[in-house]
Amino acid sequence: MMTRAAINNSLFLVGLLLQIGLLVLVCLRGLARRIPSFTLLLFFYPMRSLVLFVLPRVIGPADFGVAYRELSLFGLLLQVVVAAEIGWRLWRVLGSLRWGLLLVPVVAWLGAVALWAVLPGRTPLPVDRLQMFCSITMLLLCGLALAGRTGSLLLRVIAGLGVFGAVDLVATAGKSFAALHRDAASFAVWSYADAGCYLLVVIFWMASLRGE
């Protein structure tokens, strides 16, 4: 049976290769100029994974914690930029549905606050409201894109982000309760579900963006 370290290393390697492959595909197909912020996000994720894989071997736990939080915050800010770009593109094509975009940040923030309020507060792993805000935002944008029957490129990008956002919300709740009860096995399952979902989304993007 594989150890947890072996599973983590395998996921890291497979995920890194898949993400680099997706980034190369996006660049070779000329999509980087059409979806620049999304391309930047695709570049950041594997670079972050690589940095976080190497850092524990060269710095102490305290410094690693600082680096992890800073990289996580930068990743969330990139998600906000991606959501803003997608929102602007949707505004131009949604017609009468475009006014729903004005409600997205409000509904997303209220949803994040509501989830934060119902999830366990005093746990070893505090819930990140900004991450929940980003996940709900992507989910709402996905719903609007589907309702408005937008172009294939934009729809495929936001569909992947929306699916991952939904799974991430469920996994966040699962990890929160697992941390509350100090259930390491459940916490690992939810963490792997989150990571596995993103890899499936990356595979979906690789398959669907080939024709763009």
C-alpha cells in the first residue's frame, strides 16, 4: 500500500505535468492573448506547487508558513482578476442578463459570510472567507454563462472554474469539520478530493481547448 508521502509526491508530479501541459497548449493555440489573466493563473499554479514542494527542504517551518500564506493570498487575488475579466467579457455578450453580473460580488460575499458563520469557528484550520468568496463568484459566473449561451472558449473556461468552485466549497466544509474533530483521515480525503477535482478540470480544459 502506498504511503501518504508517496501519494502526495505522485499527485504533485502528475499535477505539475498536467498543468504545464495545459499551459503549453494554451500558449501554442494562441489563447494566451484571448484570455490573459486566466493564462497567468495557469502559469502561477504550477510555479506555486513547485515552490511549495522545494521550500520545506531549504527553510524552516515558520518561514514556510509565511511563504505559504503570501502565495495563497496572491493566488486568490489572481482569481479575483480572472473573475473580473470573465465578468467583463460576459457583460458584452449576455444582453439583458448582464445586469445579474452586478449582483455577483454582493451575493458571493453574502454567501461567503453565511458559510463562514455556519462552519466551525474555533478549529486548527480557520476557514478562508476570501477563498469561499472566489469559489462562489466562479460558480455564479458559470451559471450566468450557461444561461446566456456564451461563446465556447469563455464557457469552457468558466465551466471548469465553476465546477472546481463548487467542489472546493464542499471540501472546505469537510476539512473544517474534520479539523474540528481532529480527524486526520477525513481531512486527507477532503484534501485529495479538492486536488483531484482540479486535476480533472485541467484534463477537461486540455481536451476541450484543443479545438479553439
